[in-house]
Amino acid sequence: MSFTTTKSAYWKGVRDGGPFVLMIAPFAMLFGVLATEAGLKVYETLVFSIVVIAGAAQFTALQLMAEDVPTLIVLASALAVNLRMAMYSASLTPYIGAAPLWQRALAAYFTVDQTYACALAQYEKAPQMTVPQRMAYFAGTATPVAPFWYGCTLLGALLGAQIPEAWALDFALPITFLALVAPMLRTRAHLVAALVAIITSLLAAGVPYSLGLIIAGLAGMMAGAQVEARQERKQEVPV
């Protein structure tokens, strides 16, 4: 699809990001419920979501805080979960790296799994987009995602234990990541990284303080990098 204005690119982003609210709503509500159950006040729960805006890292930190894990381990674990954001930023740089600093700063804040997945797919599909159009599209994807994350976090915190267990809000976490990750497993390196991370996480499930998550993430990234490096070396060999 070609865009004639930044406005059309923005509204395309809104339409592409819109369906994610179906997963974000229960995901954020679950965090709000669990955060208040863990002892956080309503405003602390909302600030947590606004400042961090990273669901997986928030759940990881919350669980470790509830277990009275040392603060350093909590921070390291949350950082490890969010290391993928550094990879997201690196892969988006060729497309929006020329944008003004303030726009890149906002994009960095709103770079979450959903906005990244939409943006990268669109940029690869429409390489003719200008930088302003790419930034407008990215802003469009964040428009439905971020407010729903904040609002549903607040709703979950306010309702707390009043939400029936039959709603099974915890289903949103695995489904969200399956929906995001599955379409992106397009290369052998991606598949190897995912497989190694899964196997390692199962083997390291008993490691104290949930450090098995960090180990699995590092193992997956190293395995994927090795496969990618081997493929590049094969391509460089003259026929």
C-alpha cells in the first residue's frame, strides 16, 4: 500500500494496532489485579505501567517482588526480559533513524511488542515510505495500544478481587506472545533461538530467583547468533 500523506500512514497504523486491544485489555487488567493483591496502591500500579510500559518485565518484577527477592535480582531479571527492546530498536533504526531526536525518543518509549511487530512488517512491505510517513505509522500503532494498557491497568487495580476467576484473565499473557512471536519465526536462526530458549528454560526451571529466565534468554540469543553467523559465512564463500 502506498501513502500520499502522513495522515493516511497514521490511520493505517491505528487500524493495524487496533486488534491488539483485544489481548492488551485482559493482559493489563490482570497486571492491575495482581499488583494490588501484591500490596501496591492503585496509583503505584498505574505509575508502574506508565513508567515501565513493558508487560512481561512488569509481571516478572512483580512476581519477584512478591517473593521478597533482592532488589538487584529484580532489576536484573526485568532488564533481561526487556533486552529484546534493544534488538527491536536496532532493527528499526535503518527505517526511522533519520527522524528528529524528539520523535525517536517518543518512539523508543512506545516501542513495545505490538508496535514493533506492526511497524517492522509495514516497513518491510512498503520500503518506499518516507521517514515522516514511517513515524506517523508508528504513532498510529501506539495510539490504541498505550491508552488501553494504561486504562485497563487502572481498571484491574480498581476492581481487584471483584473480577471473577471464571474470566481467566491469565490466558492473555501466553496468547499475546504466541500471536506476536509465531509470525516472526521466519528464519532458521529465529527457530533455533526459540527452540534453545524453550529447552533451556525448562531445564533451568529450578534455578533460584527465576534466574533460569535470564539463562534461557541468553542461551537463545547466542544460539540464534551462531546460526546467523554460519549462514553469512556460507554466503560469503565464492562458488
